[in-house]
Amino acid sequence: MKNPAIKTGLFFGSFNPIHTGHLIIASYMREFTDLEQVWFVISPQNPLKTKESLLADHHRLMLVKTAIEDDSEFKAIDVEFRMPRPSYTINTLAYLSESYPERKFVLIAGTDILRSFHKWKNYQVILSEYQIYIYNRPGYQKGDFTNHPSIKYFDAPMMQISSSFIRTAIGEGKDVRYMLPPKVWEYIREMHFYEK
């Protein structure tokens, strides 16, 4: 008999930088849903967005690896760095599904995506072939996809912390060490990232 597929959550983001809020969401999704692993998919630089405050791809990958190094059920994935730009979620899902046939991939996203999800490339294909596990983001409603069978909602802890808040705070010389994994904070300090 064939082994059941390993249900694996894909948590996409620029992780600029990764912070404790990201880790709490990922941990919640692994512990309180049927996901066995969570993979952090680091997004490459978007050619349409300003790059001023975005760390180089390899630095953001290093920060994620540093944050999750001791957890065998978390993994940092840089597959989008080697794919055509701009990177579309449907292409990444198709590539990973082909590369890891023993896994069943689930998209992890916040309620903030629902407002524009209908504009995603091939969003109907994503809905027909994958599940999406949604966690609440402050200030965002469930939107048009409340009762879709492919979308499940989870009451993960609400995180008011954001990467942009952390970048701004560091730029203002604030000590935000408790909002970041300790080794991530050390790496950012050593490299003088986000400082004015």
C-alpha cells in the first residue's frame, strides 16, 4: 500500500526580516492543523517594488535558516530565486509538486491575501488543486472566499508585529531584540542591516 502523502505547508514571504510572529504562525499551523511540516518559501526581489529596504536574497535566506536551524519540521526554501521573474505562486506550487511527489502541499496565508486573490495568476487552478490554510491578520476580513471548500480558516494568534515595523524601529535605533529570534537579532546587528 502506498504511504500517505506528507502534508506540507508552504509559507511564502519576503521575510525581511523573519520575526517571532512568523515563527508563531508557522508553529501554530504545524501543531494545530494536520500539517506535518512547514516550509518557508523566501520570495525573490520583486522587479516592480523598491529594493531600498529589501535585503539581498541570500541574506534573507540566511536569516530564515538561522531562525529555524534547530527545528527539523521547518525548512527554508529558495526555489523561487532560480525561477523566472516575477515569480507566480502557481508556478512554484507546480514545480514543488513535481519535485516532491511524496508530499501534498498546502498554501499558508493571511486573510490579507483574500482581497486580491482573484487577481492571482491561475487562481482557479490553485483553488482546484491545493488547499489554502488562512490565518487572521489584523484589519482584514475573510472576503469573497468564506465558504470555498479549498479554503480553511484557523484562529492562529493575531500578530500585530510586522517586518516593516521592525525595519523602521531598527532604523530609529530602537532595541527590538525580543521580537526576533536571538540569533537573527545578532546577525542583523553584526551586519548593521536596516540601520540608517
